[in-house]
Amino acid sequence: HKTVGDPITTAFWNPYRESYVFTGRPTHNDRRIAVFETKDWEHFSSPELALQADALDTPCAEIYGMPVFQYHQLFIGLLWIYHVSPVVNAEFKYLHGKVDCQLAYSYNGWHFQRALREPFIPNAKPGDYGAGCIYPSSMITNGTEPIRIYSSASKGEHASIKRGAQGNQSAILLHQLRYDGFVFLEPQGGVGELTTRPLHWQAGELSVNVCVPHGEARVQVTDLYGQAIEGYEFDRCIPFAGDNLAWQPHWQAGRTLTQMSDRVVRLEVRLTNGRLYSMSGEFEVKMRYEAVQLERRGR
């Protein structure tokens, strides 16, 4: 607390660094996120800046806190954004304003990136819990079940507790999220298509988390240079319609991605009237020069 200030919002085990990592707010400064770590709970590194508000945030915004949770190979940060009033209308500056939640993410649990600059968990309507401040603080995952997030929520804005008011002013809220449902891709209208970076497909099938109850999804497999591999074209993919956390694409004549084992491929997805949440499988994402080298070695 002497070097980081209040609050320390999270402590988590980082297997990549083999240490416990903390995030917290540096003292005597605008609100921002710093990280520091320990391996033995006796010696701690100096805090390093991880995230702070910038010109893409609302005027005078500050980052109030960020609980962090490991999710598969990623680390998910639930970023508390304090939307401060730009008008100094009280004894202290940065006193009133709402707090909502955005998303941040990290591949190594140390360097964090901002996601979309829009609320992941927004404020509720006036008078409801969470209308003023909402602080998501706990995330529970259990296989492919919906993700559960628990938040501390208040009806009033920051530092706006009404003394002597009737009824409770704060509560614990439960939010449920689709598995892998942090973000999704959706066509604005008509057909939408996307192409992955080069993938070294190692083995097994592709698993697609997709929701197309009134549309369809198809997958095409191409080589490194974007040419469709014979038998794996869009028109030979058996279309999927419905809602599935783990749809496995198949093509005519019994073709599957297992037959692409140890090859460099790209995957193309064609989607109509639906949402694509994630794709997973036994593959490694490669830079183009890495993919070219793999092909030259005969992989």
C-alpha cells in the first residue's frame, strides 16, 4: 500500500511468469492501473504502469480498478471506468460521476490491451442497482456453462451515498454470459465473411461457437495464398443453422479438418444473420514468414 495506494483490486497467479501479479492504483495520482509481482510474498517488484485513460475515453475519465481472471490462454481484465464530471461542483475534484465496466485483455498477464471502448457491463436505469456505480469483481467459469460475473452495485454515483435514505442503496448483482461471449462478430446485413491468419493445423477438428437460428454458417479451407483447397470450398461445406457452442464443420464426401493435420491453412467463415463468438482447435497462429518457412520444410 505504501507504493501502490488504494485499492489493490486483484491478485492472481500468472503461470507464464511463475509469480503472483497484483493490479492496483498508484498513490497521489489520477486513477490508473499499475502492476507488480512477487514470488515469495516477501519481496515485491516496483509498480509499472499498465493502463490509463486516454483521448478515446470520455472527458476526464479515470480507470478506477481492474480485477483480472485467467481465461484459457488469456487474462481478462474487468476494467472499471470512472466517468468523472468535468465540472468541479464540490469541495473535492473527481468526486461525482458514474462507474461502468469495459474489457481489457492480456496474453501474458502483464501487458494489457483495451478492447472496444463501450460498456461491457453498463449502468442500469435510474433508481435501479447499478445506475450509479457497478464494480464487477468475480468471474466464475465451469466448462461450457454460462460464465457468471458478480458485481457490487449502487444506485447512487461515486461518493453520493444518501444519508438517512429509505431502503438499501447497494446490492450484489449476478450477470450471466454466454461461454466465450465476451465479443462476437456479426454481419451488418446480408452475408459476412472473415479470413483467419495462417494456421499450422496440428490435429483434430475445428470447434465453432456460433449462433445462427435464422441464418447459416459455412467454413472454407484455403492454402496460405488464399486458394480454396479442393473439396473444402464453401459450396461443399454442409451448412449449419442453429445455436451451438461447439459446431464442427464437415464437408461433402466425409471431409473434415482432421485430414488437414500438419498443414498450413487459412480458415474462411461465411455467416448470414447470426453471430460468431469463437473458433478453437489444435492449431498455432503463424506470421506469414513463419508459415512460408513451414511450407518450405514440407509441412
